[in-house]
Amino acid sequence: MDETERIATSPSSKGRETSEFLMRIVRTLSHSADFEQREKEKARIDKAYKQSDKKLGELVTAHYEDLTKVTQDFSRMSKCINDSRERITKIREDLSSCKTLLHCKRDELRRLWIEGVEHKAMVALLDQVELIKEVPVKLDNFIISKHYLHATDLLVNAVAKLEKPLAGIDALRDLKAELIARNEQLHETLIEELNKQIYAAVPDQSVSLKRSSSYRRGSNLTKQLSDPECKQTKPTELLKPPEMVDLNKEIKEDLNGNPEENPAHFIAVLVEALFVLRKIPDSAEGIKSKIEPELSAIVARTSQQVVDSYAQQGESLSSQNQPRFLLELLENVFHQFRNVARMHKIVLRNLQRIIPTPEETVDEVSGVPVRNELLYDMNDVWSKIQAVLELVLREYLDVQTSSRQRTPTSFDEPSTDINSYFSKKKPTKSKKHHGKSDKISLFRFDASIHAMSTNSYVDDNMTFDTGNLFHVNLLSEVGLGKHQMVCKPSVNNITAIFMPLEAFIKEVEDAVACQDGTSSLQSFVTEFIQNIFLGQVHATVSSSIAAATKGLQIIISGFDALRHVVDHKTQKDLGVTRPLLTSTVTVDRNIRKLQELMQSLPTYGDQFLNMICNILKEYRDTCNSAYRGIVQIESDEKRVISATWAKDEDISRFLRSLPSWRSLQMSERQDLSKKLCSEEEIRTLNSKEALILISNLSSEAIIPQQEIITDVTQMRTIANVHESLEWFAGRLRQFCELLSARSPNSMNSIELSTREYPPVSDKSLESLKMLVKDFQDLAEICLLLLHLEVRVHCFYFLLPVAKQSNYAGPIDDLDPDSNVLKLNKDLSAMEEMLVQSLQPQKFKYIFESLGFLVSSILMSSIQYLKKINENGIKKMCRNLFAIQQNLTNITMARETDLDHARQYYELLYMNPDDVLSLIVEKGPDYSYSEYVSLFQLYQKSHPHIKPANLDTLLHKLEEVMNKTQNGSST
């Protein structure tokens, strides 16, 4: 396509290029010299125009409606433009005319304008006056609805207008004075409302909800603990902390909402209002000064509430020893103090938000930079809380009275002798003399702290000085007057409150950075416990034990202190069937109290355990001294035979290996009906026991009376000691098991009680275990002593039967030997005493196999008989029968061993040859030595038998015995 066709068909030919295209065609036609050429060009152009017309017609046809609309719109717009041109022309003419007229009246117009401005200013001033007059009413409405931020802004703006724009209006002077006064009143209202939010807005049922897992189980306060104006909180919101306010956002107040719905936001509004009033320093100082009185007011209100909830009509809780009410009070106070601290934290966060940094603070009057700091912080709050709690604790723990007494300082030393606390100390003498055990008392408390005169403490320095703090009521000193006491002041109140108190102190120490790591309240509690309470515990224990053992001494005839046993009601309460020593029960009760203190004050568990060990050591030594006082012969170091045998290692080890002893040890774990060995084995062991006891006595001498216990009441005393110490050792053993389970090195999995014992040192625990073993050993020695003493009595009365009595008299004596009658009387007296003091299985152990021993003694005594006739044989049989009847009545079982002894003496009715024939026929019933003694007595009783004949008989006896033994073995 040539240039003309490109230009004609190109879209860019529109507009400016159209004219260029036409000019180009004209130049082409005018400069062309050839007519034919011009004709061709003309024809080509005609053709192109025709094509354009055709296309244009097609386009017009296709877009006829749009083209029509565009044409109409163009016509309308063109008309509007023309009308506008005409109006503008008219306006120009009018403006020109006005300019001319205004130029003529310029001064008059200026005057009117000035008057208008003046009138406008006066109207605005009157509007402000009208608004100022409405301020008191609006202010009252805002205060009533507690929209304090709006009230503050309104008041501050009104005072600012009265001081500057409206300062010259005399009619507003009274209003200005009123608003300035209202400014101060609003400041006081804001402080009062802020204190109310901090101290009074504590949910009244929060403690009861929290109490489900608390230390005390019981009823809770049901009445309002805070002011009547305090808003009731839904139970689901009681434990929720106040919603914190975003400190980066501007504090706004919603006039349509409840300002107190969100306490944190309400506090932020109050602080912001104080800032608007420019009263932050004064307000902070006022809040700080109110902390202690308000905290004390919480204590007073809560105390009154506890009294109202628990006190019956006409009674006073202050005279009752009910520390649970004090625990109730403190738990409520702790909960409220936590809320107070949380509210103070919110206040301080808002103060930090609005108070600028020191570099930004400039005094408005002098222009001098001023360091602007918070006038109090959370350390001040916690310090006041601790101070108020310390005042409360001092009053309820009776520190005033208790601190007057000097208390021991080394009570927690394991090696300390308990007498150092119970007796008056002598500066030059040491505790050495432990001889003369028959004169040592159970406990010496006549010089104890409890018995000391108060005058002995006057010249001593108090270890816990309280000054003149208690000349007046503690809480009245902080401006509250006398408050209601919920229980009687007592040092022992610390046991009920120690655990929750320590938990609260831990919270305080976590919240406050203490310089030495210990809060002032913790220091007070620690000092009180160490300097007062632990000493008071010693005094209480000493007085309790002294009251139970007063005037009881060891005397030669017996140990009177160990004869005093508890009554039947106490036995029933303790769940025992036999009497227990009063001293043991008293010591046990005091040990139990110390165990309870270990649970109540776990921090001091080792100190209380050392107290327990010291008391046990002293009581162990006392019991050992009492035991020696019974078994020692007057002032000599020699003891009664049974005590010597009980201390003999070989005899003691053998007796403990016997089935009867082992059955005692297994009685609590296994069925007593289970036989440990056969009857033949038991007979063999009984025979061995008898031989050991017989061999330990001189074959010629008679036992002196002073070497046995002649007073059967002393045997009852020993039985009481055994039962008491075994019961005591059992209870101590359970205590050891619980402590072992709490030991850090223990792998035990014992189920503990609800209140566990605290972990204790291994050294103290081992010391306690050794003391338990000592008590158990002494109890076992007492039982062995009774077992042996009964047998020594048999030796004492039966040895003279053969050595001193005549069994060859001409007259048949129908009565048993006098020594046998004495033995029966003695055995019956011992039975009467021991059956009431020992448990059945132990009573059985004392008298079991006694018949075998008696038969062995009488059979072995045959060697001491010079001669015997038929009357003597009958007398000996009567002796055996009398003893058998008595033992049967005691053991409730036939003593067949005495039948065996009686049959042995009845062999004397026969001559030796008949005895040998009987042995050949039925076998030997006795040992070779027993037959030899029998034949020798027969020979001495029948002089016609020559010694040579006796030798022959003994030779035959040996042959028969060997033959029968060989036959039985085959």
C-alpha cells in the first residue's frame, strides 16, 4: 500500500493528520505535469472516498442510537455553556457596579463590622456563663453516677475559665469560690473512692470458695466481710483477678456503663482524675498514710465477723482456747490482704503510667527541673501488711507474757541432757553421780522452769524484748479502738496457724526483694518460735511429767513410781488390755504432742525430734535405774540370780531361741496354733533349759533369800514395766517408720497420714531408732527376768526339800513338805499378780514347761537324800501331787512331767532287780544317771545291800541300758 492509502486507512490519520493528508493530495495534483497521472490519482482518491463513505455509512447505521444520543448531549452542553457565558458577563457587570457603590460607603461598613464582632463575643461570653452556672448540677450528677473523670474534666475546665476568661465577672465570684471548694472535696472523694476500691472491694464469699482445699475443714463466714457499700460479686468471679488495663491506651470513661464493673479500669479512671486535678503527690502520700489504718480496719472487721458467726449468745470467744477461730480469722485476713496488694499494684501501675520521667518534669512556677518519683511502692505495702500481721500475732501469741520467761537456747542439740531444761543449773558442778541407782528418781522437776520463781528471771536479760508495746491494746494504737478477740491469747496458737502463715510469708518474700532473703514477718515468727515457743514446749512437757511422777522415789523395797498404773478408762481409750505405767503413758502423751508439733511446724521438725530423743534418753536411763533398783541386792553391785541369768549372753540367747519365745514374737503376725516344732523337740529343749539352769546353781549351797525377789508386787511392777515399754516401743517404732518414709534416702512406700511428718536428719532418726531398740530390749529383759525368776523360786523352795527334810521317819506324814507348800503359795501369789499384768500368751510363757523344771529339780535332788523309806516315798509323791495340782490350776493343763517324776520315786518301792527286769521288759524311761542315783539311794536306805552288790547292780544296769539302746537303734 502506498503512502496515501496508508494515511487514509491508518487510524492516526484522524485529527491533525487529516489536514496534512489533504494538503499532500493538493500538492500531488498541482505538481503533477502529466494529465493522465492526475486522472489516475483523482480516480484513486475518488475510490478511497467512496470506500470511506461506505464504511462511514455502515458505522452510522450500526451506531445510530449512540450517535443520536451523542449529538443531543452535545447540543445541550453547548446551550449550557452559552448560558453560563451570559451569566458571567452579567455578574462581572454587577460586581463592577457594587465595587463602585461600596467605595462610596466604606467607613459606615467598617463600623457595622466592628459592632458585629463585639456582639458575637458578648454572646459567646454569655454562653460560657450559662454553661458555668450549670457546672455544679452536672458535677453532682457525675459524682452520683461515679463518672469521676468527666466530673474532674468539667470542674478543672470550669475553674480554668473562671480564673482567666471570666475572671473579671464579679457575679461569678461566689461560683468560683464554690467550685474551688468543690475541687478540694472532689480530691477527697477520689481518695476515699480509691481507698474503697483498694480495701473494701473484697468479695465476701471468696474465702469459702477457697476453703475447699484449705488447712481447716469447717463452716465459713457467711456474712459480709467488707463495707455495706461493697459491690456483691458473682461466685464465678470471686477468684478472678481484676482485668488489667492496657497502659498504652488513653483512659476513657463510658457514660452509659457501670464504672465499677471493671475495678482495674475504675482505679485507672480515679488515678487519671487525680492527675487532672494535679493532686498526684498529695494523693500518693494520702494513700500511703492510710495503708496501716485500713489494714488494721480489715482485721477489726474480720474479727468482729468471726465473733458474730461463732459466738453463742452471752459467751465470749476471747476466753476460749479455740485456735481454729484464729485460723479462720487469719485465712480471711490473708485473702483480703492479697486483694489489697493486688489493688495497690494496679494503682502503682497507673501512677507509673501518668508520672513523667525526671528529665521531663519542670516546675511550672520556677522552671527548675524537679525529680518526680512515686511516693510509695509495693515494698511499702508489703511492709505495712507484715507490720499489721506482726501486731496481730503478738497479741494472739501472748508475746507480752511469754517473753518474760528466759528459755533454753540449746534444746535442739541431740546430745543435750533433758535435765538441763528441767532443773536449775549449778555453775560449778557437773552431772557425774549415777551410782546409788536405788536413790534416783524417775524425773526431777522440783527445780524445773515451771517450778522456778518468776523473781529468778527479773535480773536476766530478756531474749525477746517487746518493750512497752503491750501497755495498750495493739490495734487501738493504729486508731481502731479495742477490737474483738476471736480466741484466748496463747503461745500454743502458733501450731494451728503456722502452715498457712508460712505459706503467706512465702508469698510476701516472693513479692518483696528482701535484703537478707528473709522478711520481717518471717524474722518475727522465727524469733518467736526459737526464743519463746520451743522453751514453752519444754516447760509444758516438764510440768506435765512432773505432775505424773511427783514424789515417786526408788526405795529398797520396790520402785513405787513404777507401781502407779493408769485407770481402766485410760486403758480403754488406749486400746490395751493390761495396765500401763502412768509415767510411760504421760511420756507417750508428751511425745505425741511433740509429734503433732512436728506436723504443725514442719520447719522445726529436727528440733522437735531432738526434744523427743532427749526425753526418751532420760526416761530410758530412769527405767534402767529403776530396773537396777529392783534387781540389785541392797547397795551391793550383785544382782538377783534371775537378773544375772537374763544378762548372761548364753542363757539369754538360748531362751530367745526356744519355740515359746519365738511364738511370742510371731503372735502379731502369724497364727499361734501353728507349731514351730514337735512335742518331742519341745521336751528336748525344755530338758536342755532345765539342765542349763541347774548347772548354773551350786550343787551344794542353798539359794540365799536376798538373791530372789521375795516381794511379788515387785514382779507385778516388772510385768507392768514390760507391758508399758513394749507398748511404748511399738508406738515409737510406728513413728520411726513414718519418719523413715519421709527420709530423703528412704525407698519405702508406706502410706502416710493426711498430715505427713517433715523430713529429718539421718543422725536424729538413727538416734531415735537406737532408743526404740533400747526400750524394746529392756522390755524383753523384763519378760525374761519374770520367766527366770519363777524358775529361781522353784530352785529356792525345792532344793531344801531334799537337803533339809527327813524322808526316813517312822511316822507317815500326811502333809506335803513345808517348802512345797511355800512354793505353791508363792506360785499362786505370782499367778494372781501376773495374770492381771501380762497378756495371756506372755503369762503362758512365764509358767509354761514349769512342771518339767520342777520334776527335773526333784529328780536331780535324789542324790541329796541320805535315805528314804516307804513313808518318805509317799511324802515325796504327795509333794509332786501338790505341785501338780497347783500348776494345773495355773496353766489349765495337766503337768504330765510331774507324773513322770512321781513314777520315778515310786520305783523305790521295788528292789533293783525288779527295776532291771522292768527296764528289760518295757525299756528305760529314765537316763542312766537317774537309775544310778535311784540304786544308790536304795542301797543307802537298805544297809543289808553291800557296796559290792551295788557295783554288780550298776554293772548289770549298764549292760541292760546298752542292750536296750542297741536294740532300739536297730
